[in-house]
Amino acid sequence: MAEVTQNATQNVTLTVNGTTITAPKGTLLIEACKQNGIEIPAFCYYPGLSLQGACRMCVVEIEKMPKMQTACTQPIAEGMVVQTESEKVVQARKATLEILLANHPLDCPVCDAGGECELQDMTFKYGAGESLYAEAKQHREEQQWSPAVYYDRPRCILCYRCTRMCGEGMDVWALGVQNRGVSSVISPNGGDQLDCEQCGMCIDVCPVGALTSDSYRYKTRPWEMNHVSTVCTHCADGCKVTLGVRQVSDGSQIVRADNRDKSGINGDFLCAKGRFGFDFVDSSERLTKPLVRNADGKLEPATWEHALRMAAAKLKEIRDGKGGEAIGVIGSNLCTNEESYLLQKFARTVLNTNNIDHDRTTDYPAFARAMAGHPGKAASLREAATAPAILLIGGNPTEEHPLLAWNLRTNVRLNRTRLYIANHKPIKLERQAKAVQGLPPNGYKDLTALLDNNDSDFAKAVLAEESLLVIFGQDYRGGQVEALVGWGLKRGNVRFAFLGDHANSRGAADMGLMPDLLPGYLPVTAPGVFAEEYSGLPATPGKTQPEMVAAAVAGELGALIVVGANPFAKSGVDRAAMRNTFVIVQDLF
């Protein structure tokens, strides 16, 4: 292991096109050139996937080697002399393009990849304006492999990126290769339909227009869209998404979501929800203007000025007449940090109430208490892609935290990390695990005792790790969180990642959407740095979300403000009983 570590940090020097460059020993030539601003074209090569050496576009001349070599499979060596754009190399790439274009449909004006097609770019660069091949092109009908994925066989250049991404990257193995030689064709392993997670990663890695999405195909062109970066709101991973927005007659429309520039915490990854879950934006059920209930009990459209004045007047009347304790505020774990902070500050400093809460599915206050006084022990999502040993407790990241699952799979595949899983049910990630420990449904509180006092192979393997990243989720609450963190802190080199189950569960807790805690988990009884800012606020905790719902039904609340939440979905109470409570709802639908 020491020798591998030494080689990983040792640099070698080589000459490329007359320029001296350096890169770590063992780096592939194509990557070393890329790191130094020298582009070598390739179709089959994709960072992080296995080496294919199939397309031959990355051939280069290397001094003292009799034949041209593929840069995507050639590690660099000390003193290596390389030519990436010699006449011989250019002619070889041109010939490769002629072969690829011999049966390519050349339908760039209508192809969805037109304008961002790697084959198109290479054809412009290296010519291939004429071909020695005169055979008639083979035509095949488009195939719909799933509700999301279409396949245009004549456009396919057999780079095998999609099969490797589906198998190695996603661990789904829904795509394969039928036949051999010139008859090879990409096809679903399950017949004529994709049996997969519909993540669309195969579409993103396709260098041409062979794989397209149902939501985008034949709707617009890349240069007709504005590309807007945002953050996915479908889970707590916080993936960066690039939305393709085009102008239409009545405004704008989102037609595509991807992350092809590979920026953000997720790199090149997006799950099915992040890639295809944007149609709610144009839903016919979206609220586009304020609605105010009239005397007949029906909601009618109103102006913003009228709605705000009515809300302000009623809230002021209740606060001044009954006091702030007669008003309840329920926030959301889907809103941004800024929105949550302002909502709790409005409740406390304007409405003068601590009756503010949200759906607390993850016990972050307990985690904050356990981690207090131990800086540097909280881990980020990025560390799941690099940590040498990981203990995953409970949950199913493949469904609940797709980016975390991607990082874990990638870390095991590329870095041989050791993944340990303790769960009360089988999960897909067990295929990457070094050891698995079954637990009863309520057995998480006993896990630390199991690890410390058990002679099982699982416990021995976990305890033998010098450095450990512990990832756990909402199965742990209260004292269970503190016990687990305490166990890790006693061991020393252990870091923790606590997973929430909504887009911003952590932010809602951090920003103080709780009846007993201010921002930063400061108690309302001892506001600390916020003493002056929240002066005059009652020093007693307010009502929790269930207590506010019950009080509203019982007629004990004069007003209830609900922002981005549905507190009655799980309560089972009759909302009609709230007819005497002034209710304000702020939501998308």
C-alpha cells in the first residue's frame, strides 16, 4: 500500500507536441494532456469508466513505438515523446471518421444532438468531407426503450459508453451488445424494453444523437435555449442541475434538465427525478395568483395588495387582541435557508410567538448536541466518494439519496473502499459491500453494543478500520444519535454524516424552524448572541406542529400560517373543524 501511495504522488515528465508537461505517474496519456490544456479527441473514453479502446479516435504517435497508440489506454512514462496532431495522426482520425460516417444518417438538421454532437465536432475539425465507402446506408426505425429513453440505431457509433455507464456506474446492467463485428448493436438486456431506474445517464454520456429523451427530442435546439443552473429539490443531496429553457409565445418553458458541464457536488450524475422531474413547473394546478375566500366560502382570485393587506390586518388584530401565543406558524423542509430564517424571524419578532415548527423527520438538534465541542467530525457528501472505509447504517440510498449511492458505488469501484452495511432490510448497495449486518427493525439502538461486544466477522472488520466514515439517517433519534456519535468519538478517527429525507431538512433545523430553538440551535430560554435581536420574545418554548394542528382544530388558535407544508396530510383530523381559525397557506399548488 505504501508503494502505491508513493507512485500516486510521484510526477513524471513527458513532451507533447514539443511542450514539456508533468503529471502523476500512472495517469493515462489522454488525461495528462487534458490536465495541461491539450485536447485529444475520443468517443469511447469516458472518465471513471473502464477502458474500451474501441473508437480509435485518440490515436497518437509515441517516439520509439512502431505503431500509433490509443491515448485512452496508454499510461504516461518518464521521457515519453508524443505527437497528437502530426500528419499521420490527422489522417488516421480522418479515416476513422470516414468509417463512422459511412453508415451514419447525416441528419444533423433534425438530430437532437446537433450543435452539441462530438461526432459533428470532430468531422468539422478533421474534414472527412468525402468517403471511400459507397454502400447504401442502412435505415432502422426509432425504438422507444422506455417512457423516457428513445434509441436511433443508425446514429449509434458503438462507443459502448451507455452500456458501461448503465452497468459499472449505475450497477443496473440493463443495456448490452447483441451480435458481433459489423452486426453489433446496442439493445436492452430485457428484450425490447429497458428494465432500469430510468436515470437517463445513458442519454447524457452518448456522444451522438443515438439516445434521446422523450421530454426533449424534436422540441428545440441547444442554441435556442437559455441554460440556467439551479439546485435539484427532490431530495437532500443537493445536486446541481442545468435547465434548458426556451422562449414560447406565452413566456418560457423548461424542456431539458442535465448536468453536462459536470460541475456541482454531483459531477456528471443525475437521477431520474433530477433529470425528468421538472414538469410540475408547468402544472395546470400551480397557483399563479392569490386566492381569498369570499363570504360564500369559495376561493376567488385577488390582487397581491388586497391579499397582503387582508392578511396583515387580521394577524395584527389577533396578535394585539389575544397575544402572539394565539398564532401558529408551520414552515417547510423544502424551502431555502433564507426563506426559513425569515419565516421564523417574522414569527418571533413581528407576531411575537414561538409557535413555529416544521415536519421534523430527522433529529438534527440531537446531532448538534452530540457533535458540540468536536469540530471537524461532521462529513460532507463528497467524502463518501473518497473515504477508505464507510459504515452505512439503515436507509436505502439508491432510492432516498441517489447521489450518495452513486458516490459509494464509484468509491468501491475505483478506490476499492471498504463498505459495511447494517440494515434491517436488504438493499441494492449490498452488492458493493464488504460485509453486511442484519438488524431487527428496531435494533439500531443496539448497534454500538453489537460492534463493541460481538465477536462476529462484521464487528471485527469495522473495528479494525483505522479511519471510518459513519453514515446514518432518520432511523436514529434522540439518545440513539448521541450514543452512536459518542461511540465514534471514543474510537478517534471517525467522521459522521447524518442524512435528512427532504430537500432541506437540515436547513430548516439550522435556521430555527422549531418552537424551542433559535437559529444555530440556541435555546429560546438562553438566546445568546440573539438576545438583543429577539428581545421581548417569550422565553418559553412554543407549540410543536402536532400541538398547533390540535389547537387549531379545537379553536384555540386564532390564526395559522402554513408555508410549503401540509400538516394535515398525516394528522387525520377534520379540517372543517378549523372554520373559526384564520388560515394562510403559501404553496405551489
